[in-house]
Amino acid sequence: MLPRHRVIGLGIMLLLLLVAPPFLSSFLLTLLTQALIYGILAMSLDLILGYTGLASLGHAAYLGLGAYSVGVLTTRHGANFWVTLAVGLLLAAVVAAVFGLVALRATGVYFLMITLALGMVIWGLAHRWVSMTQGDIGISGVPRPDLGLPWSLAKGIPFYYFSLAGFLLALWVLWVVVRSPFGQSLVGIRESESRMRTLGYHVWLHKYIGFIIAGTVGGFSGVLWGYYNGFVSPADVELATSVEILLMVALGGRATLLGPALGAGVIVLLKNLVSVYTHRWLLILGAVYIGTIVYAPEGIVGAVRQFAKGVKPEPLRSKA
Amino acid sequence: MSDAPALALSLSGVSKAFGGLRALDGVDVQVRPGERRAIIGPNGAGKTTLFSLISGEQPPTEGRITLFGRDVTRFPPHRRAALGLARTYQITNLFPRLTVLENCLLAVQALGPTKLHLHRALSRYPALFERARSALDSVGLNGKEGETVRNLSHGEQRQLEIALALAGVPKLLLLDEPTAGLSPAESHLMTALLKKLDPAITILVIEHDMDVAFELTNRVTVLHFGKVIADGLGEEVKANPLVQEIYLGTEYAGDAGR
């Protein structure tokens, strides 16, 4: 069971997310919607980065797979939401299953490099497979989904609630997984792979399943992203996006699920507000990254927890 | 199979080379079920390497390893664990940022089907918690359940090492220097704890402290530069001049022989 003060805190946050929209400008509502969708993606990365200890630099690939599924199927075949959702999830799962076979042969920085390369493969496809993806031009004119609801999802507020529902669904799925015996095994692998092996765990299999779940949930965020943006292009799957997701997880706090979602919110807001004043957004991003690593290695959630316990943050240390 | 029960462990002609260095060289060891066997030898004799070959963490360069009559030479560690093998580490190898109970739960669920369950919370498996608590009780760590492992004393971490190995109810237990770094008092407690273990468990123990080794076991295998140089009952091995030379220095062996 969760402690009472956390239940109350989470309840207040949820309430704010539920009642805020009518009071927000349409610009802020748009950003909040973006934050929710990126929040799903960041939480899915947290499953392998935070819980399992595998830093992937190719996670934007799954956003792209979901988004391109929507783009291609809606504009060419007039597919409805459920078809695009099914195809997007399945495609992300299958690609994660294939990529996992390659990437999980390595650990540490080698895993990072391989996932980076695999992410670039997806970017290359988006860029060069013009007959399917329209290359650099991207796919525009993606309609908002029609679920037969009384509210049109073409409008900002209904689509916000639609995204919020998707966010809560993804949060629930990942929450159940990380608290399960399987989820605990991922944490064990992060802490000591060798001990897990001799205890009797087929470590590779656990990582592989985790990797596929993370990819699939990432694909889900991509489906929402495609509908939200109405436009899909190689920019969605480029390296910078993968780096941003990694930063969202680190900034919010690894292995906390809601931390990365919070990190996604902060990054999305910063990115959009800062870029009003300067083009040097990446410079700010880098500064935030360094600041996080040095001053709050456990992220926002970690810093808040330590503050609540009244202890000083631990100094920067290398992970054993 | 024959009428005699299969050997708990058998190594035949097992070698392990790291480049040009032969850490183990043609090792033959047979261990009967229920036996308590000490592996002794000077630093660098290949004792820990021997354990990692038995547990499957490293593949042997040559030779054959069987567990309970099954050839496991090519088995990965988790399949050997499934046959009833457990080990502890000389350099404590735990899950330092998890609690004592969480450590033990990971060990308890390791050999069951529930480790792949991902649809409901671990806290909904009371049987696992019961077994984890009883493993902690058996090593005297009850009351420390909620402590984070890295905040435990070294002695307590050594106890937890044993608890993790026992949690899977092993048939063959490899203990790599269970008393390493313990104070004499702690070492005494650890020895008492190990002596109380179920006699049905076959135990191999690497031990530098000869008193502990002879107290826990009746048979001793001596490794030196990767080779077995003596193998037998404790007293026989103690009387072996070669062993005396290695352990007590040539002067002593010379004196004894004069």
C-alpha cells in the first residue's frame, strides 16, 4: 500500500490535471497534451533505463513507429483509430523484439551504442523510404480520431482528456508491471546481474521481455503523437528526440515512473517557452542535463524524497 | 543409471585458461551427496575460478562437469541453479540498494514460475514472503527485514549471502569464504550457523581459516597452481608433506622430514 501522504499528493495532481483545461490558454493546453504523450514515452523508457538499468539511445524509434503507423494508415487507407492502434502497438512490439535480439547481447555503453545505431536505422527508413514515408516532407493531414464520442477530438479540450486517459492507462499498465514479481526481477538485474544468474534467473529473457514491453508502450505514445500532431516526419525519430527522452527520465528520477512523466512535463514546457526567446534550445537542454547529473543524480523525485527525509543529497558517485 | 546414487558433483579433466595462464589444470573432483568438502589452497590457486566453473558463470576450457548425474558443462548458470545448485561470493554480491527482505524475495522466487508473473503485485504472493522470512530467520537476520542492505554491517551482509543461497532450498551449496573479513566472534557465529545446516545439503566450502575448514568438513581438497595436489580426510591431508610445505613453509616441512 502507498503511504497516505503520497495518495493525497497523487490525488491532488490528478484532480489538477482533470479540472485545469478550461482555465488554460489553448497554447498551454497544447503543451500539457504534449507533456502527457511524452510522459508515456518517458515512463516506457523508465522501465528499461530506471528499473532494469539499460540506457537506450534509440527510444524515439518507438514513438516514430506508432506515429508512422497512424500517418500511413489514416492518410492512405482511411483506417480508424482501433486499426491504427493495433498496428502501431504490434509494429512497435515486433521491432522491439527484433532490436532486443541485437541490443541485449551487450550491456552498458555498448548497449547504448547499439540502441543508438538501431534508432538511426528507423530514422534512416523514415528519411529514405520515400514511397512509404514521404521522406523529409513527412506525412501531413492526419485526421484526429473519431471514436463516436459526443465530443469531437479535433478540439483541444476533448483531445486533452483523450490523451490523459491514454496516459493513465499506460501508467496503470507500467505500475502493475513494476510492482509485479517480474518487475522486481528487473530491479534485481539492475543491482546485480551476476547474482541474479546464479540465483536461477534467465537474465536475458527478463531483459528481453522488459525491452519489448517498453517498446510497445513507446509505440502507444507514438500513436497518440501521430493523431495529436496531425503530421509525422523524420524529426520525430531523430537522435535529439531520443536524447530528450533520456533526459526526461534522468531529470524526473529514474525508477519512479511518475518522475519521468514529470520530467517530460518540465522538458516540454522549457523547450517551448525557451525557444520563444532563443534558438539555442539545445544549449539549455545540455545545461539542464549536466545540472541534473551533478546536483540531483536521483532526479526531481529523488531530490524531493531526500528533502522530505531531511538528508543532504548524496554527492555524485559512479554506479556500481 | 547405476544403483549407486549419482554423484552430487563430478569434475573430470577440467581446465580453465586465461590467455597463457592456466588457472585450473586438469582438475578431477568427485563429491558424493551429503558430503561436506573443503577446498583449500594458497591465494591464486584457482579456488574461486573452480566455483565459477561449477556455477556456470565461466565456461571451462576443457573437461566435463556433471551435477547429480547430468552433464551440465554447457549449461548456463540459471539452469544449473534449477538443478539445485546455489553459491555465495567471497566479495559480497547482494542487491545493495534493496532491503533485506527484497533481497531474499528475489532469491525465493528465482526458481518458481511466479518470477515471470507481471499482472499482479509481488505483495499478493504471501507464500513467497513466508519463505523469505524463514530464510532470514535461519541465518539470524529476523528484525532486519526493512533495512537497506548497504546499511548493514559486513557481518550481516555475509549472513544475508547465506540466506540468499539457502532461500532456493539448494541440494548443492558452494560457499566462497563465508567467514572472509569477519571478526573472530562473528566468524564463530557463522561457523555455528553453517554447522546447523540440513545434513542432506552437499556443501563445498572455500576457506582460508584452517580451523573453520576442518570444523565444518570431513574431506579436504587442496589446490595449488590450478592442480589438485591432495584430496582426502582432514587428518590425512594435514599430514601430507606437500601440503605442509605450501601452507607452513619449506622450513617447517624440512624440520618435519628431518
